[in-house]
Amino acid sequence: MIHLEDTPNHAGVYVTGDLNDFDDLYEALHEIVGEEGEYVHYDAVRTRVLGLCYDLRHAMMGNRGTRFVPNGMDREKRLRQSIACSESNVYLQCGILWPELLFISFALNDFIGIREHQKKPPLWDPVTATVRKFQAAVQTCLSETLPESKFSRCKRYLRAGRGNSYSRYLTQYIDELNLNFLHMDADERFNSISVMVKRVNEKNARYSELHTQFLNAARHYGVDVEELQYKGDYPEMIDW
């Protein structure tokens, strides 16, 4: 089962689970976002989801972190059942920044809606169920991380089908949120998690300003907005 946990310095969350958990989530996310160009107004959003898939894949290859999780097989149980085994399981782990995670979780509602409308999957669709379980893990992590007063203010953004749309969303804005978040100290990040929930969902004045700038630049250079990159470098190492 996928589990999410706030990182020590509140830069993001650790996504943990066993190999099957990661593989199931990887396959479900790939399936839900469709093929390249299939949902043309969501190409940039699709790329962000695939960024998470990239980290999941590298975690499965052993290129990210691991942790040991008790499996319930203590010495007494092993002796009673005559089983030689470890008392812990190895879980895979990868990190994702808070603004990035929130954006992906919310945007997945759009892909689920498209899948249900266009592809009409079976009632108990395993792909949708796996994605919903991931979203539920995000919500659980928020509830366990934030004070109740702040989490209560986030709840209205967590309801699926609340009318928000991420079609043609300027994902470079998420880069700005990510980088601004990283420039904060740990306490500032912790106090800003609920703010990120709001900023990802509501296209505020800064989003509109950035959107206009990128549209003008795209027209000037004769390219699509998705081809333009936000000016700002991510650190090679993140102090999670």
C-alpha cells in the first residue's frame, strides 16, 4: 500500500511502498494520462504526471531510497510457524516536492473524468481505483501533517469534481511554486503547505501575469507555450 509522509524539512513528501505498490501506481498513472497528444489540452499536465512516473521507475531500479518496515513476523511467530525470515520488509522510497505533489493529485481528477466519459471503463476499474488510492494517500498525508485548523481550510479543495479544470494549465507556474518553496526555511515551508493547496487550485494574479508573459513569449518565438521553460534552476541536491 502506498504511503506518503512529510519529509523532515517539509520540502515535500516521501512516497513509500513495496515493489508491487510502485509498479501498480506507475502503470495506473501511465494509463490514466493516455498517449502523447491524446488529450492535447493536457499535454503539459501529462508531462508532470510522467515526471512522478520517472521517479517511481528509478525507485524500482534501486536508484532512490529504501526503508525497512516491520512485517509483523517477530521471533515468537517465526518460531511457532518454523519460518526463517526477516522481521522487516524493504520498502522503496522517492521524494516529491509539496507543490508538485498537490498539483499532480488535483490534476488527476481531470484525467479520471476524461477516462470515465470517453473510455467508459468497467464499474470497478482497477486503474481509477489505484489513482484514487494515491489521491487518498495525499489527503491522509495532509491531514496528518497540518494542524486541524489549516487542514479544515484545505478540505474544500480536496473534493473531487469541484469544478476546477487543469486544461491548458500553465505548468511553468508550478516550477515557480516549487522553487519559491525550496527557498524557504523548514518552518516557512511547514506554514506554507496549506497556502500551496490554494495557489495550485486558484489562478491568482501571479498566475495570470505569468500566463500572459509566456503567451507573449510563445508568440514572439513562434513556439507552443509548453516548449518554453521557466527561468530558474532546481538544486542538484534537495535537503528534504
